[in-house]
Amino acid sequence: MAFVEPVTLYARGVALVPLALNHEEGLRSAAADGELWQLRVTSVPAPEETRGYIEAALKMREEGHRFAFAVTDEATGEVLGSTSFHDILPSVKRVEIGYTWYAKRCQRTHINTTCKLLMLTHAFDTLGCKVVGWRTDNFNFASQQAIERLGAKKDGVIRGHAMRRDGTIRDTVMYSLTAGEWPEVKAQLLYLLDKPRPPVAVKE
């Protein structure tokens, strides 16, 4: 039995659905909103790479290393992006959260906070994880700030750790959150989600 079993997670109009080949068109459309594959510090697939991206995620699921979700609108089923549990280590009850991206229109909304609440709740309260980790490009400052806002602690930087899509070699910034820190982080996430948000300007 896999440590992370297939599950769909729901909250506040967002559904995290196990990623499947039938999400190909939806992922392609989500990535096209902002041409996210142009960003050198992310792993968003280019349009012609979308099917291969899903197939690679499914292979990693079979191997027990990664469990990828399609982030969807619960009411309509529209695909808004993707996120994953990865570097899954059942022996020490540790997972990482990553491979996360959203259509441009969904950024700076409640969606990322909701997804993190869903995934952290599942990791700590259902899977019994002791630690949840994150890793990000040393130049992805927006990602670092988002992780730090969650309350995760910076563990350090692994230098010369991975290849970027443009062929350059990146340093990787590592973060983690322990089970003991989770109750306070959960309370903060719920506070942020319940706090009134200013209306988003809509262009005519």
C-alpha cells in the first residue's frame, strides 16, 4: 500500500484531484494564462510538453516518489494549475510539497492558501507526517516569500543542486515545517482565509 493513497481534497470551492491524462487540455489552458512556461525558475510545462509532464508524474506515482494533483474549480471542474506531494519518505513520515503552479488569474487569490491548508492537513492529520518540506529556486523570490508566509523554517541552501530549463544550474533553498509547528500554522492559514479580501479588479 502506498504511503499517499489516491484522494480528492476539497475546501472553499477548490478541489485537488489526482492528476490524470484527461487533465491535459485543462493544464495546457491554465499554463497559457500568463505563458507560465516562459518563467525560468518554474517547472510549468510548455504546451507541447503537457502530456509528457503528466506521464512523468504518473510514473513517479507508481514508483512512490510523487503524488500529483490537478488544482480545479470544485463547481466547474476547470483546471487552475497543479501541485504535488513529492520526495515521499514513508520510513521517516516526511513529504515535500512542490511542483506547484497556478494560472496567472489565480495568483494572489485564496487558491494557494487553500491548497496549502488542504495538503498540510492531509499530510499531518491523515498521513501522520512528522515533517513537511519545500524546496525552491534561489532566484524564485516570490516562492520563497510564499513559503515563509506559511510559517515554514528555512533549513539552508544546497548549492549547485539542479538544472533549470534554460540549462543553467540553480541553488536550491530548503524549508520545512514540523508536526509540532502545524497547529499554529493551521490557525494562521484559517485566519488568512477568513480575513476579508479586497475585490480583484476586472479588466473590461
